Amino acid sequence: MRIQLDQIKVSNRIRKDLGDLGPLIDSLRRVGQLQPILIDGDNRLICGFRRLEAARQLGWDSLDTRQIDIDSKHDLLLMEAEENTARKNFNPAELERIDLLLNRHSRRGIFWKIFAFFLDLLDRIFGR
């Protein structure tokens, strides 16, 4: 469900330092919102504080949200902690692979599409 940013209530958060929002703002600008923020039935923010702040800085008026039921302060704290710790960033080799594939698939024209298809095929065959 989409909700107006001014309807989202932000209470005391564990994370006080939002860090550099620049990359997140750039991502939202380039590809849009990939993950909804989580709110409770009273529109209180559960997870997605950085996304919310980045959207505000972009001048957006609404965001996609997912509403969930929270039964206790314990569950609220647990979800905020999990949202910010239970993930793994790409390692350097994976980042290098992303760059290679993005470059491969960013070229226009039928020749490049066919060429990229065959390179992807070789990758699958040889397990690269």
C-alpha cells in the first residue's frame, strides 16, 4: 500500500546516525523503491528509516509500505535489529562480477545482445 510521508510516524529509533544517504538517494532516483518500508496499524515506522529520510530528501510525497501487526515493544525492537543486521553485502569478487555483467548488458543493438547472450551461455557452461 502506498502512504503519504507526512502520515508516517517516527518514534525513538535505535539508529541515530543515518550515515551517508547519498548512495541510497542515487539508487532511489535511478531504480525507484525496491523494498517497502514497514509500518504498524497506526502508521508508526517499524523498518526503513533510511529509505524514508532519503525519500524526503528527494522531495517524494509517498512511499510503498507493508503494514504488519506488532504485539509488543520486544517484537518491534527485534524487527528493527534484524532489518539492520541480518544481511550480507557483496564481497569484492561479487562486486567485480556485478560490474562486468552490468557493462556486458548495458550496450545497445542486436549484435551486443547476441554477444552478451553467448557470453552468459559460456558463463553457465563453465560455471563462472
